[in-house]
Amino acid sequence: MKQKKSKMGKTPPPVQEKIKGISKTGKKIILSGIALLFIGFFVLTKTDPSGSNLASMVSPFLILAGYAVIGAGIIFPEKKSASPLP
């Protein structure tokens, strides 16, 4: 048995915007977050065992801030170029 092909008009799939990845500004933000992580872990090495000096109080916040900055850099959108007016 032969099947008849439907000659109904096929609609093209909806056009989706291409995902380009991380923007240039986002990459700079990520690099600054990595630097903040290195600083946080370096300050963590200067803590004393009892955890009563300034380094032991500041280093966790530096490390968490570094991870937060990296996350912000990943989702930071690319700047749209200004189009000239007609």
C-alpha cells in the first residue's frame, strides 16, 4: 500500500536567538572573582588555630564573595550595540 504524502503547507520552526556564551565583560568579571578566591584562600592560610584573628573572620566572606562574583559573571548579559536612528 502506498501512503499519500500530505501536501499541507509546512510552517518553518520558530527562529531562536543564538546563544553566544559568556560575554567579554562576563569573562572579566569571572577573572576578578577567581582573583578574589585566591585572595580569600591566601588570607585563610594566615588564620590561627583558635580562629580569633581578623584573617579567620574575613576569609570566609572573601571566598563566598568570589563564588558570587563568578556566578554573576556567568549570567552577565552581553551589551547590545546602539543602533543608529533612521
